[in-house]
Amino acid sequence: MRIFVPLAVAVIAAVALAGCKKEEEAVAPPRPVLSMVVTPTALPGTRFAGTVQAKVQAALGSRVAGRLVSRSVHVGDLVRKGDVLAVLDATAFELAVRSARAELSSAEATLASAIAVEERQKTLLQSNAAAKAAVESAEQSRAAADAGLIRARTALVKAEEQLSYTQILAEFDGVVVATGAEVGQTVSPGETIVTVAQPDARDAVVDIPETAEAIAVGSRFTVSLQINPAVTVRGVVREIAPSADAATRTRRVKIALDNPPDTVRLGTTITAELEGPDLTALMVPETAVLVKDGKPHVWLVDETKSEVRLAAVETGAAIGRYLPVTSGLKEGERIVTAGVHSLEEGQKIKMEDEASL
């Protein structure tokens, strides 16, 4: 009997240990998992960042070179058509106008003298007191004086026009959006001094990849402010750059905004989202997809029971780190986004902070 006592004790201990193990397994805590609620997401290539710009704006500068002696406007100032925005040193041009006027006066006097000589020679010719050659010479002098007067008048008009270029005038009612030169600076012909824009007609200007073939003139966008996405306005593409930028490989697109509110100011940063069908999809992280028997699956979360179950889905081509789900998943359903290879059907789980796209 003594031989069987140790054996009996060992059997009892093994049974007790197995019971403890089952008890521990039964009370195993739920496994923490990361999860997310599936919602439609805008597909890449349908949302672009950009800025609000005026549909009509003019970079104003002088047609002549000179030193800037005054600039009466700053960025944000409202101007009226014909307002003087800046003035160049006009001393040299004023002297040129005076010289041209003097030349004109001289040409007028020369012409008057030539006309008088011509008339006198013609009178003498009628009384046979002058030769026909003298009359012809007088006529030639008068014609030359007439041409000299035309040249003098043209020179004066040109000098006055050059003088007018020393004043930079507003070409339409608008707002100053940029300045390109400061007082005392010497500017070249065509160099921008002030840029004026019409604030009423506004565009959303975005740069899109040259591969975005779905966007064409007439495509509609919903434009929202990045600082306040609740402010939205609709627009239509009115212009697309014919070629892509050599460095960025993007094309500039101008979207005409329909009655934009005052909060959509010039220079504001915006997000433009393309409107149309099939521009959103149920996007899930690649880490949420479990490939089983060669087919993709996801773990659906039963929130009422805190359990998971495996569901077969169909996915499209990967876009970055995400996959579009084309079937097998509904909007609003919750899925596990990490650790999908170590879960089991019906396993109890505890949801941690929700993952997001």
C-alpha cells in the first residue's frame, strides 16, 4: 500500500493543476484591440490644396526707367480707376517736353516764313518780276518746313507720352494685393511696382498632378477654407494650364467660385474637392486585412457582445497604405485594424482608442 500512496498523490495534484489551468483560461481577460468605424473617404487625387486669387489682376509698372520718388498705396488699400499709385522722377522727361515744345515753335515759325516766301514769289511771277525757278524753290522750302512741323509735333507728343509714364495710374477699381518697389529704388521698364486686383471675381487656384485625367474644364469642385472647413462654396474649372511645371509635374487649375462669401478672402488657403460619382470609397488600412485561403478578410467587431467575427471582403488596388473595400463591408461597421493574425472567431475583445485614416 505504501507504493501506491505517492502515485495517488501525484494523480490528485495533476488533476488539481489541470482544474486551475481551465479556471484561469475561463477567466482570461478580453484582448485589447485597435479598431475603427468604416466611413466613406475621399479618394486620393480628388482633393487639392490651393489659394484664393483674383480672377482679374494687373501688375502695374512704368514703361520708362527712373527713380521711384513716391508710392501712395500699400497692400490692402482700395483704389479707384485713375488714382495715382506711384510717381517716378520726371525731371529729365519734363526737360524733354520743353525742348520738344521749343522745336515745335521753331518749326511753326519756319513754316510761316516759307509760306510767306512762297506766296511772294508767286505774286512776283505773275508780274514777271521773278523766275519760275525761284517759285519752285520756294515751294520746296515750304514743303520741307511743313514736314519739319510734323516731325516737331510728333516729337512733342512722344515726349509728353514719356512724361505721362512717370505716373503709375490704377486701370480699374480694385484692391492693392502686392507692391514690388520702394521709394528711392530705380526701376526698369516693365518692372512691377504695384499689383491691383478686382476683389469681386475670385478663383480658387490649385496645382494638380499631370496624371489627374478626370479633371477637365467644366469639372465642378466644392471649395472649403482650411481655417474653417464649415465655410464652403462651389466652383467650376474655367482654365487648366496646357503643360505641366517642369519641376513639380503639376498643372495649374483655376476654379471660378460661384458667389463666394466675404470670408473667402484673397490669399486664403483652401481645399478643393472634386464633385462627382465614385469619388469616395470605404478605405481600410492594409493592417486590417487578413488573407485567408487566398482571399481578403476583416475582423468585424460586435460592439454589443464585444466579440469579433471574420468577414470576407473584396478590395481594390492599394492606395498608399490603404485598400478600398468594394464589397463585404458597410458604412458604419467597426473593424479591427491591428493584430488580425492572432485573433480567433468569437474572441472577446476590449476596444482601445479608435484608429483613423
